[in-house]
Amino acid sequence: MIDAKKVRTQVLAETAFYPSNLPPSLRNAKQQELYIDAVVQGVILSRHCEDDATASRWVETVAGLLLIDGSFNPQDQRFYAHLQNVMAELNASAIESSKVKIDGKKAAMFAPDAKTTQRFAVYSTTFDILQRIVAAGDKIFLQSYAHTGRRVANRYQEHEGKPNVMQPMIRSAYDSHISDLGSGGTGGGGLANVELPPLNDPAGYNDEIEPDNVRAVSTIYVTYQLEFGLKAAARILELFVAGLLPISASDGSARELDTLYWDQDDLLDEASRRSVYSRVLGAPGGEMAFDIQPNTEFNTLLMRVVSAVSEFEREQSALSYFDNAARGRRFRSTSPEFVRKAIRDFAANVSLRGWAGTAFTAERMANQVRRVMRILNLPAVRNAFGVTTPWQVIERVSQREFGITVNTVLHRTLAAETQTIMKIIADHHTVWSSSSSVKAMLFAMDKADDNLAEIDNATTQRLLIACQHFRAVAGVGEALLDEYTSPEPTPSQPSLPDMTGFGAKNGGMPGIDMGGITQLRQMVSSGQTPSLEQLRSMLPGF
């Protein structure tokens, strides 16, 4: 029988969490220990391991893969499903042509030989080699081990499981991954790690509101509000490379600036970012394909959330009641269900826009913002512009290089408060779609009401404050508040993307002929004006 405590002790003795790209919830030893405990239990439930040593290796491998795949929260209802998927990947064959005999007879089945071609066997050999490669006394980083093992398993045909061939491949992949993590990398590491919410949700799953999608869109919104900082940083890098900044090459900051400049090809450029902003947030200025519609309802729905919450808070006060009575106005109590509906409509809209590649785009944006803010905060950069904070760097560059004055307070506040609002929405996603509840109230306006409400008092206060700060900087006055708190019918909205535009037939939206699009672009770039007939031939169905 496997000793879970002994397995955990061995795993923690041999491996460590690399801190870069981890969510805040996994940056202390206690939470990391609980994470390993969860993986140990999952491995024991999912597989019969012969001994503690084998179980330890499975736990190390599964934990590493879960971390690099962004599965950070063992309390998520889908965590065990993710763990099972990882174990299925490890049980698979590293080479499709591998065979094993059926009952020792000549007939063979395409399946992995556990000692050679099984993917877990490749990972296990990789771990053994890493133990010899890393410095004595150092622990192996789980994320880098998993990244290396997956890469080596995918290249099985090149090394065929031979340790002497695998060793240089493993050393290169492991060192490269640690280097990427240390420099910020370019591929993200789990959603929203500009100190944004962790990827997974502890409250369960709902087919109407996908919490991961809400968090992804939250990251994109933060990036959108900090776009002026990305532009300023790009200009700083141009000035640096042109030798127009008084920063010595011997200064450690110079190396970071140089690295980020040459990494720009791997980052999202301004045009790509604006395209994402338009699609996901309905922001103007982005170019999109003909079959993609911008999310023009985002801002209106967000304003309805802020207004509904603000009005609800105001009307909970007896002072508001007496003030309205003194002015001869009819007292109108905002129902918590109006607030629930406003949040549900917004969350469903956001969830719909956060599927598939949006999550990975959000990861890259989060990583890009993180690196840019680090650059803007470098002492050498601040000194070069004669300022003391990164926000002043942005102001100085925007004024001097672009001729504009950026309202950093507005954008920073909108980014921070909207992030808070969307985090609360994601963390409590099952609440907003409830048509009925066993709880007596939606919000706990006092700590004494915590057991009676779906949203506890501490969370309620964070939401109320965030909405008030949003209103203050956005200038949402009484007139707008009345307009946005007026009840509206719930819009008809799917929970999954509409794919009928991709080559649909028989009455569906026509597919896009990319060959025709390319031909049209070539004509326009060469100064030719296409005729109506040419347009019809290049864009059939439009």
C-alpha cells in the first residue's frame, strides 16, 4: 500500500516549484504542500503503483505537467479530470509504431512497452538524467522537468530511449526553459499572472458562464487600459537601440532593454493587440476578418453592472431613503435580482468571447505587460527621463514622443477596479445564473449576515468599493446611473461560439475565401482598383 505522506516527503525533497509565472496562491510553502498532497491522492486513486518510489515519480511528473498546463487549483471540480488527462498522456506510447505481443503470441497490438516506449518511461529516464545534471544539493524544478520530459518524449524517434543520446537533449531543454522562465519568456504561464486571478475556479462549473473565460477577458481588459504603457515602452526601446538614451552599456538595465527589444518579434505588436481589443472588448481601431463581429456590448454591460451595484448599495442606506423622501421622490428599492441579472448578462457576454485561443492570447498579454512594467520601473530608465515612477515615465514619453497627455490615473483605476469586479464574478460564477437559492440574500451587507448570503461581507465590500471607484474616475453621474439601472430584457446569447461562418452551407453564413482576400490585398497594394465583377469573384457570397 502506498504511503501518501512518505511520497509527498520524497517529492518535496527532490523537486521545487519555480516561482516565475505561478499565481499568488502557489507562492508559499504551505500551499505548495497542499498542491502536492492533492496530486498524490489523485495518482493513488487513478493508478496502482507498485511502491512509494514509483508513486513519487508519477506525482513529480503529473504535478509538473499540471503546472505548465495552467491547472493551479486542486479545489477546482475539474482538477481531477485534468489530472486523469495528464496520466492518460503519460500512459500513451511515445511512438505510434510500437507493439506488444498479445498473451505472448505472435499477434501484436499497437501499444507502448512500459520499459521503453511508454511516455512515462521517457519522463522517468529524463528525471534520472536531470538528477545527475543539476548541481549537487539543488532540487529539480517541476515546471522545467515537465517541459523537458514532454519535449524529449515527443522526439522519441531521435533518441530511441538511449540515455547517452538523451542527455545533451535534456540538458539543453531544461536549461533553456529555466532561462525563459527567468527572463519572463514569451508564452505565458497560466492566465492573468500580472497579479491577476489564478486560472482555475474553486466554485465549480457552469455551462452558461465559464470562469476561465471571464479571467482571460479580464487580462485583456487590463492590457487594453495599459496600452499607452506598451506604446511608451516600445518607443523607449527604439530610442535605446538608436543610442539616444543616456544609459551605459555596463548598466545591468541595458541588458534587459536589449533583450526585450530583440524579443519583440515574439510579442504581440500594436496592430495584433488592437485586433484582440476590438473582437473581445468592442474597442475601436482594430482590424478583424469579415466573419468576426466586435463585442460592441461589452462596455454597456459593464456599465450596467457598475450602476446596478452602486444603486443597490445606495438604496440600502436609510439616509438615502430619508433624502429621497425629503425631495418628494418616490423611493425605489433596487432588487438584488436586478444586480444578479446585470452581472449574469455581462458574465455570459464575456464568457462567450473568451473561448479557445483567447486564453493563450491573454497569457501572452499578461506576460508582455509584466515585462514592460519591469522595464518602465528600471532605475536607469526613470533616471534617463528625470522622473521617479514608471507612470511618470509613461507621461513623459507620451508628451515628448506622441504629443499627448495620458490620464494614467483614469486608466490605472479602470484596469484595477474592473479586474476586481471580474475576479469576483469569476470566483462566484455559479451565483449569477441561479434562479433560486437556499440563501436568504445575495449580498451580506454586514458580517453578521455572512451565513445568510451567497456573497460574504468581505467580498461584497470589495465589489462595492470597486464599483464606486470605477464610477468616480469614469464620471458615471446620476443621469447615467438612472439610465443603466433601468431593467432591460435578458438578451438571447449562446454559451458557445457560433461556427456557422466557417464554410457553412445550405443557408448558413458563407465561408471566407482567403485566396480571394489575398488577391484583393495584392491588387490594392499595387494601386489597382478592383471592378465590381472582380470583387464578386474574389468574395463569393457577399
